[in-house]
Amino acid sequence: MLSAKRASQRMSTATTLDFSSVGNVDFSTKSIVVRARNEDDMEGVLSEEDIPSIHQLHLSMDNGGRVKRTIICNTMVAYEMQQQASKSDGRQVFQICARTVEGKAVFPLSEFTACVQIVATHMAQNVAVHGGDEEARFSRLGFWSPRIKLLYARALTAYTQACNREGADPSMMVDEVFVTAQVSVRPFSLSLSLCAYPFSSMGTCQVRVCKGTRPESFLHDFQLSKDPRGLTRLITPPIADVILVDPATKRLSEGLVSNFFATRFDGRRDSDRTRYTDYTLVCAPLETIHCGALAERVWAICQRDGIQVTFGGPSLSDAVAGRWSGAFIVNTAYHVLPIDTMHLTDRNSTAVEFGVCPLVAHLQEQLLLERHAPAPAFL
């Protein structure tokens, strides 16, 4: 079910992610890209590119690398890309990454679009300092929403067609796709790139554990200027979030953009371990976290289904010792994302791996049922 291993190569917190040490990676050799080069282009130009999907990310976490600035919008993270020497007219390029879930059936389009709007507004405000007048139109959600919907729909259709044709690249035929948007306002450019999601075939995610607490500024500031340790730059694929641990108690609290939960088996030793009621949900003390709406739904499901919940806080030592049966994060974009690998920020780059936990699977299923439940009928 679970194991703790030592990564063969150290995964530094201050350099580009070393994907050679990340498991379950099946690189795609094809990506579908749709680009709109001007504001009047609502359909974009489609192309198929022969590049490994991992190379589309171009993300780096060191101060001298490509990422200059990080912006957070709810559960999405955008990265300012250093593509060339800084300009005097305020030119910038931002990159936003997301993924599909439920076999490409669900994509967090509203959160994705809102993040594009926020970074476009930020860029337009910078351009305005140099005499630009783009802010009025680029700060409107109504400007970006139809464009992203059309480009995403066209790219996904092209991706599906590419998978169904004779002689299709087998690396593209996976359950989920990885979506990368690059946007700039001067000159205007919006592109969406779709490729096979290369990090997991199970709809799971990976997280990194770091010391610290979530700054209050995260609740109301889009600019992460109050993130002196640069933790948000660690939310770089395949890392879905940074889980914070109290350095004094060694207990985990929450993620930068999600709520975090662990599970443990508390049933009889002779149990077959298939009943979700034999497991306990382990949560951080309420006074130490910022509770989201989905966290409250998780607790409500546990109360309804007779699942025991403890608020003692997930212990990092228990995770390393193999006493957790699973872990997951919840946020409004993806609801429940089970964690398959938890990377610790220590000298040995310890990685704790999780299998399938019946309680995590049950909570994921129940939240998905709630998401797709029909609206109540009114008399």
C-alpha cells in the first residue's frame, strides 16, 4: 500500500525539477497546439508539434532561471516566463498549467480562465505605465472566456481525432491531457497546448512537503510578493501543491492552494482492509488551517457515513514509517486528488508513496456524485 523510498538523485528546491527521478512518467512525443495571434482571431491556428510533453513546461525554480514571478488565482498558479532580455515597454509572457480529470470529461475551465484574466490584467497594468491602453479590455472576463472556450474545444477535438486516426502516436492515448496556456498582451498572443498527462495514469497527483504556514496574504492577494521563501515556485508540474509542515510539531497542516488530509487503517488485524469504515480520516486542527467549502463537505460525508475523524494533525513521522494508508488534497478545481507520491524536503529527498486507499476512493466518489447530482426540483 505504501512505502518510503530514497530518491536516487536529489531533487533540489532551488533548481529546475529533475524529472528523471519522478516515477510513472510516460513522455508524449506529440502535442496539439492552437494559437491566436491577434484579438480578432477566435479560432486560432492548429498545429501538431513533435516535442516531448515535458519540454513544453519550460519552468524553472531558481532565481537565475526562466520563471521571474508567480501569481496565484484561487487554485491555479501562473508563471511569468523569462523568454528574452527584459523590455522597457512592459512586455511579459505568462504560462498557466492545468489538467483534465475523469477521463478528459472535466477541465477546470472557469478557474483556468480566471487565472488568465488576472495575469492579463497584471500585464496590461504594467504596459499602461509605458503608455499602453490595453487594460480596459484585457481586464474583462468576458474578453477571455469565449476565446479560451473556443480554443480549448478546438484543441481537444483535434487531440481526440489525432488519437483515433490510423497510426496514431500511442503515447497520446492516455486518460488525461495536460493543458498549458501561454498569454501575452503586447503583442497579443494566446496559445493552448494539449499533450498526454505524463505523470500518472490513475488521476492522482504528487506534492512536496515544506516547513512553513500559509501567509494570510494568500487569502486576498493575487500577487505573491509576501512569499519570501518562494514556496509557490515549487508548484511546478508534476507537483500539484506544497503541503506545509510545522517545524516544531512535525505535523502537516494544509497546502498553499488546497486542504490536505491523510488516512490510516484502524480496523481489525484480520480485516481484508477493503471497508472504508475501517479507516480514520486524519486532519489538522481547525484553528491551524483555512477551511474551504470542500473540506466541510468531506467532514459532512464522514459524519453521514460513520467514518471516524481525528483533528490531531497528520504526523510526518507516521507517513515515513508507513502508518498512513493514503493521502489526498481537495480544492475547487479538482475536488479530490489522491496523492501517489509525497516528496519531503530533506537531505535524502525522501519520497513517500501511496497506493489505493478505500476511504480516499470513497470520499472521491461521493464528492464526484455531488458534483454531478441533478439540481433539486422545485414545486
